[in-house]
Amino acid sequence: MWTGSLPHLPVRFVADESNCSFLWRVAGIQGVGVGFLLSELGDGAVQEPLRPHLAEVFLSSVAADRLARMLSMPAARLRRALPHLREVHLLPGEQARWEWPWSPLDRYLVPACGLCAAVRSGGWGKVWQVSPERWRICERHGRFTHVYQRAPGGVDLSRLPESIRAHRVRGRFERRFGPTGAVLSADGFAVVGWWWRSEPLVERWAERARRAGLGPGDAETAWLVVYPEAVQAGRALLRYERQRAVQPGGPWAVAESRLMGELSGLARSLGLPAHVWRVPVAEWLDRHRRCALAAGVEEVGRRVGLPVTALVHQGDEEPTSSSTCLPWEWTDLSERV
């Protein structure tokens, strides 16, 4: 087996790129076939190479190190750059091997911002990133991309500054409050997503969609349209959980009254009727009300005022938009909510 370095152009990294996307770029830039490249990395099932939007390829530690040598770069740098080359995602064993399974990923494969791809892809074309959600926002270039997008390059967000601000607020919120902030952000999207699903032509949301050249009923871009309100809702849910931490044994009537007041005001500003906005809020309260607080959080909550998460969310080690405790997928138009 040939173990030398690949000639020609260096390959630039794109944040969070999938292994499969990176290997297709390496092969294209270096002028070799993907099948040849894989055969040099180790053993694997003989098959037609799958395109990066269809599946992910996984490597063993030995194969990953071999790829680093072929590219004349430190293995540690390569593993930092590609999330699926980190220890938890490597194939077990000491053999140089790879697998290209059809099984679903825990995460999504989302096209990168078109401007990032143009600068860093080396002329290969689309770059596919590993994402905890079906969409991504590139803050550098102000682009929104999602799994099923039709237009190349993503949605230009220059006309939706409120959604960009909401994205940044959410990032700070989740960095500050960790997994609790992440799951309550997901809950905020699920609550407001129910509202959007019931009333997608709310004037504020329809106006945002028009401004950005989007369809008002497009489920894949609805994340953008409802982003500011979803972040507001998530922060309100967190305030409720923090108030619960102060009184872990209840009663929580005051905390619930404050939450209902906050979300009622948000819903009124959107022009939503009570029979619409109350449904997901009542479901969320019922699920959290029935749960004891997670073990040990009472002491933490009293000592430094940190937020807590009900047991309904325990086990969400790496929360995503699907980590909500609410039992619906609001962007799936085939599913009833």
C-alpha cells in the first residue's frame, strides 16, 4: 500500500465539515478518485462511493492518522478540524479501516454557506457540515443553509437583522447556561413552532418572510422567521425553572403565573388567539410540573442562582433542536401537532 504524501494543492479546512465531504474534496483537489483514496486509507466494503449529502464515512484511528500523513499535517490538527475524527466517533480496533454506513446519523449533514465554500472548497463545489440541527447560520457571511434548500449558497440574512441578533443572543444564552440553556432553547422553538404551525401567516412572520424573499409557509426556513420569538420564549422558560429551583418542593403558582403572563404578552404582540398559544405552553408546564427537579440542583440553585432542568430532560448530554421534551416535530408538515 502506498503511504506517501499527496501532491498538488493543500486542502483548506471548513469548520465542522463531515469526513465524507472532506474526502471528496481531497480526492477532487488532488486529482484522484475517492475509491482510490479510501483504498489507501485502509480496508472497507467495496461499493460505489456515496455522495456527501447522503451519508458519512467513518475511519479508525489508524486510518485517520494515515490520512494526516498523506496530507502532510499533524494528526491532532486534522482531528480538531473534523468533528467525526474525534475519539468518540472513531471506529474501534487497531486496523486501518473505514465504513460508509447507511444508518442515520445522530446529527445532520447541512450544506455550508456558499461563500465559505467558494473561498475554501478549492473549486470542489458544495461543502457539507455536521450540524446538531437541520440548518446552520454562518455569522461571517450572514447566510442560512438547511438540508433541503433549493437555492444554492443559502439565504442572505442581510434583510433579517433581528434573526441574526436572536441567533447571537441564543449563542450567549447557551454558553452561559450550558445544557440547561440548550434544552430550554429547544423547548422555546417547539412552543413558538406550534404557534407558527397553527398560524403561519401571522403578519410579523409573513413580513419577515417577504423581506427575505422566503415563502411564508416554508417549514425549512420557518426557523428564521420565528427565531426572535423562540429565543424570547426559551428565556422565559428558563426564568420559570430558576424560580422553581428556589422552591423545589413547590408551590409554583407564582412562577407559573409569571410565565403565562410573559408568553401571553408575546402571543398578543403576534396577534395569536388564546386557544392557539395556550396549548403548547400548557403541555410544557404539565411535563415539567410532573417532574421532580434533578438530583442536587436545589442546593446549586440556592447557592449561586443557577438554572435547573427537570428530569424530563436528563440524559440530553449534547442537546439539539430535537432535545425538546414536547412531543411534536413542528417543521414536519406530515405530522399532526
